[in-house]
Amino acid sequence: MTEQHLRRLKVRTTRVIQADRSSMVTACVARGMGFTFLTPSLLIDGFVEKMPLNIRHLPITGFSRSITLLARDRELGALPGAFARTTKTVLAGRVSRQMGDGGMLAIQFAQGEG
């Protein structure tokens, strides 16, 4: 997805590192091997591992990511709603604590049950 987004913006890169875990990519960035585009939730790995990261807002159209909780109607009682509310609270707290105002400005919570 990142390469496609860069191509749409007519940004050409000479090398691209792709990995299946965000911490692998942020480790390369922390060692000065380039840059990456990550969502706030993926940046948490880098903060947990105390990687020296320089976070900047994109001066271009950003990415979006949604976390959706689905449950069957009237199944599991109040558990799905409680899980959604707790997830929202914990995620917001982590982003705020680790990334401050910049991180909180980068996320948006949909209105709904959670």
C-alpha cells in the first residue's frame, strides 16, 4: 500500500524494505536506514522497544485504518460492547501517552456502540 501511495504522489524511491512486522521496519528507521509510513497503532511497537524515532505529520493526504468489532445480534450479551469500549479507551490512552498531541490528532474514533 505504501508503494502505491508514493507512486500516486509521484515520489520515487531507490530501495524499499518490506517486512511482516512493524518493529522490523521501525528498527531500520531507528538505525538511520530510511523512513516509513505507519499508523499510530503500529508505532506503539517502536515506543515499547524505546526506538529513537522522529515522528512527523504527513504534508500530503494521509492513510486511514479502521478497527471494527463484529458480533451476532444478542450473542455474548454485553461483552462485545464492553470489549469495544475498553479497546477504544486503551488505544487512546496508549497513543496519548506515547505520542502526545500529534498522535491524538492522527486518530479519529467513529461514533457508535464502542
